[in-house]
Amino acid sequence: MTPRRGAAGATPTFTESARRQQLIDCTIELIAARGYPATSLAAIAERAGLSKAAVLYHFSSKDNLTRATLTQVLEAFAAYVTEQVAKEDDPREAVLAYVRAMIGYQRAHRSQVRVITEMLLDDEGGTRLKTPGSHDTHGRWQYLAALLAAGQDGGRLRRCDTRTVALAIGGAIDGVIAHWLAHPDLDLDAATAELEAFTRYAIEPRD
């Protein structure tokens, strides 16, 4: 019997990996267009030009497929931010690069942002987290707090509670992006500049 994809010891072939990626791409498109509740396994299969059974061969349920989709989106997001931050040697500039990268990635990947908000926020207005703290998947606030701590150790950033400041900066970014998703006319360049100013005030040493 052929093992189901993802079973222990089962390594997907190149063709199977490509098919799985196609299904994830279709899932992103549908969630972005219709929302998570309206994205059914049948709709994903139709978008991919496959039977529902073919989808279930690669992912045993809608939940497994959408979870794999969210994981991929979050990993790509985190990898981009990490790459941008790593370009800066100065701790202050690294934190500002984090802010720019967070906004820049989400502007360039609106569909992926919809996947995150649809799956992590409630279905009634998208204002409450389904699971408190779930937006900090991949250690988001911890990563920013570590950047702040490194800057403090080097004497470049002011002494503060790094968790609180990291959560405040992250919350400000989330608020801007949430508003932009609902109001696409928001000038994200201007918003990013304001967030950088907000962040500099929060982290720079004071006399």
C-alpha cells in the first residue's frame, strides 16, 4: 500500500512536491478571495483541476492542507524579515529594518496576509485572536526582543523592558496593516515612516 504523503519515512517525489505546492498556492488564492470558511476542499480541488480524492491523497483533510498553507506563509514571512535584518550591523538600524521588512513583505504579499488574518483571527470582523498569542507564531516578539537586548548590551539602545517594547512595536505594525487591508488607499510609505519614528522614540537612548 502506498504510504500517504507526510507519513513517517515517506519522501515525496518531485512531482508530488510540485502537486502539494500547487494545492497550497490554490488554497492561498481561495482564502484571499473568499475567506477561510468559504474555502472548501471541493473548491480547492476545482481550482487545481483535480478530484477531491486527489487532494486527499496529498493532504488527508482541509485542516491539514490549510495548516500546511499557513505554516508555509509564516515561514516565508519570517525568512524574509530575518534576511533583511541580517543586512544591518548596527542594532538600531536592525530594529528599523525589522519594521520596514514587516510592512514591506505584507504590502508585497497581500494574499498571504489574508491567509494569516483569516486563520489566526476570529470570523467576525477580524479583531480578536482565536488563540491569544497566536500572532506571535515563530517567536515573533521574542525575535524583536532579542534585537532590542543586543542593542542594549552594546549601549546603542535605551534600557527598557524588551518584551513590552517588542509587543508595542509589533502591535503598532499589526494595527497599520489591519487598517490597510480594510482601506487600501492608506499610504503605506507614509505609515512606514511614522512607524519608524515611533520605533526610534521607543528605543533610542534619552538624555
